[in-house]
Amino acid sequence: MGKALKLPKTECCVSRTRCDRCPIRMLKDGTLPSGYGVRKRKLVRVDGTKAKKVKKAELVAAVRSEKTKKKSGKKKKQLAA
């Protein structure tokens, strides 16, 4: 099995030393799932001009779909070579 992805928290805990799942840290490191952003220390789904609050179930589904997209891309590259 592959390496488990860390899900970001839905809200920053405001600790001085940011944890590994902090949405602010993940945004800075570039590990936040695509289509997500941080507004007022809360994780939001960014769709054009509007930002919507994120529920944990939606986040899990989005990360799983990204994970399957990445896997399918690797298989295609291996078959082409």
C-alpha cells in the first residue's frame, strides 16, 4: 500500500508552532488539495469568486478522487514506456 495522505484540519488551532495538518502550513508548503484555500483561518472550497465552508466528508471525497487520478496517470506512463 502507498503512503497515507494527511488531511488538513477544517480550522487552524492558532498554536504558535503549526501542526502538520494545519491548513495554513499546508497552503504554504503546497500540500493543500487543489481547489482549496484558507480564509480567516478556516479551510474553504474556492470556486471562482465565492468561497464555501468545507465539511469533512467533502474533503475526504476530494482527496480520494485526487489520489485515484494520480494513480491512473502513473499506469499510463508505465504502459507507454
